[in-house]
Amino acid sequence: MATPMPLKRIADFEDLGFGMFVHWGLYSQVGKGEWYQSFYQVPKEKYEELVKTFAVRPYYAEDMVKVAKAAGMKYIVLTTRHHDGFSLFDTKGLNTYDAPHAIGRDLVREYVDACNKYDIIPFFYHTTLDWHEESFDKDFKAYLKYLRDSVEILCSEYGKIGGLWFDGNWSKPNEDWEEDALYEVIRKHQPDAIIVNNTGLSHRGEKGNLEIDSVTFEQGRPTRMNQDGANKYLATEMCQTLNDHWGVGAHDFNYKSVPEIIETLCYSRRMGANYLLNIGLEPDGTVPEIQGAMLKLVGQWIELEGEAIYKGRPCDDISGEGHDFVLRVDDHTLYAFIHGLKVTGDSNVVVGGSGSGLKNFIGLNQKIKSIEWVDNHEALRFMQNADERLMSLYATGFSYGMNTVVRVAKIVLE
């Protein structure tokens, strides 16, 4: 069956490749994650006293956006309102439970201005469940009107945005969320915005309303979307935490390693998915030092190895061995992502053998002109059989002082 062509906004979204998720709000002051109010059964009145101590450092947004830029991220998704119902934006009289009433600042305005300054595309996360708004439980239709009015503010007051990222429909699976009406508000003001509605951990990769542009994979790793015969081509996005929490966890030391993050980024792109990697800001909006440092290293990897991360697309007809795979940029340019290479050197110094070896790929049906490492432009020896289906490249190991975890070779075809 035929695969539909992606709409321009979806193709452009896939080109972004790598983004930053940001969870931040009143709950950050406690340091026990974004679900603190619910999991610790904090009375609503007591929780909302956190408004009195909410304090945000100047230029929080610019500093955060600079971290994303250095990491090679092309877009940011900020929690403009999370499940606790507190809004980082001016709700224009819908209620007083927002940042302008708390500290006299529209934190979403500052965020958008910083994104525009540094050529990062701003996306807005917005909860669809709400622990603050009483109508969520008492008058659901009235609540949905409140939700749409809130989203209309975000779509009409901040200029062009990348999209809306919703989360929470899974809280009432048997209710009519009136999604058509919600998405109509977005299309009215932001016709090119990407619409995402998170299906949660229990329904990873599940399709939804026809207006939705991307399916979500939360934690773990994504799978390849089958687009054959679909009504609409859908993007795929993998969102993941750096440790075990979305909002800052003051005593969560269970951080992923930088190699794991690099490998997950590469694997996401292999599956055609964007990789949305989360940070939880400190209470005052500061990027935690360890998270900023980890993202800086990922950015250095992208600068060295990642020229195919954004424009590369899955190459399903070519397969490698083990974790190795190929992305295609155009009819004459492929990129082979090579795993498991070792550092070369004396066996009394380095661990793991000579570091070099043959890497085989099957399915290539064009003649190769050249292969070279992306990081240092070293030409690589290769062999190609008569019918050009099997290709073997001789992957040299890392020189001493270097190990990029995944090493990328550029393949130029005749």
C-alpha cells in the first residue's frame, strides 16, 4: 500500500531531530518531581501556598535556551501549565493562578523571546488534566471551554510557535475531550503548528485524532511507524528523562550516561523519530549543573559526528550488523552509524583489542564512490560485491584520546 507524503509542517518537524523538554513549576521548589501534589496527597490549599515562595532569577529563559543551543537542540517544549494547574503565562483573567499574579512576570513571554533570539523553535506543553480547576471534576464541559480559552491565549499572544504538546487525556479515557474543537482553535491561529497529544506509557506510539501530527513514545526507545495505507503521514517523537523524574528530583542521582543518551539519539533517528530529552529546572529556573554539562557533551558529539542527525532519514532497504545502521540524506549521500569501535593503542594501556574491523551492510544497490569518517575526513577502505548488494567497510578504531561512542562514516554514491 502507498505511503502518504508528509505535510510540510511534519517534514519540517522531522528535520528538527533533537529537542529539549522542560518541566518546571511550583513543584520544583519541593524537589520531589512534578507529581508531588498528587503522590504525596498534599491538600490543594497547602500546595498552592507555594505561590508565595515562587521566585525566578532574571534571564532564566535566555540561559536555558543557550544550553539547548549548545546541545544541538533545535526546539524546546516548555510546560506552560502542568497538572497542578499553575500557568507560567498570563491567563488574561481566566484565573489568578499564574506567574504574572505570583511574581509579576510572564515567563512564557520571556521564554519565547529567548527562543526567537537564538533561533530555537518554541513549543508549548499544556496539561489537559487539572488538579486546580474545580470544573475538571464538577463540570467537565465547562472545563473544556476553560482549556480551549487557555490554549487560545497561547496561540494568539506569542507570535508564531512550533506547536502544542498536550498531556493528560489518559486521565479520563471514557470522556469526550472534544478534541476537534480544541484543535480547531490551534489551526485558526497557528495553521502550521505541530499538534501532539501524549498517549502515555501504556499506549506508546498510538495514533489518535486526525489533526495530530506526531505520535509519542515516552521513555524506553521508539519503534518504526508503519505509514503504509495511512490517512496521514505521522511524525514520531521519543521523550525521555535524564534521570527518573521529569520535574527536578533533588535526591535523584540515577542519571543516564552520556553514551546512553548519544546511542538513544542515534537510535531514535534510525526509527525516524525526533528525540525530546527532558531537563527539570531548579526552583528559580536554573538548569541543574550536571544536566547542563551532560547536554554540552552531547552537543560536542553532534558537532563532531552528527551532520546527518537532522536531515538523515531511515534507510529501510540497507541493514547493518548489530546496532549499525544507515541514514539517507539524498540519492547520493548515506551515513553509516558504527557502534562498538575501540581505542587503538598498546594493550598495556587500552582495553578491548585492536579497535578496528570490517563492518558489513546488506542492501546497497548503488556503486560507492568514497567513504570517509565524518569526524576527521579519513578515507576508509571498502569492498563491494559484483551486484553491489553487499558492502564491507574497514572501520578504523579511535585514535588515542578519542572515543565518540557512535562513529559516523559518510558514504558518497556514484
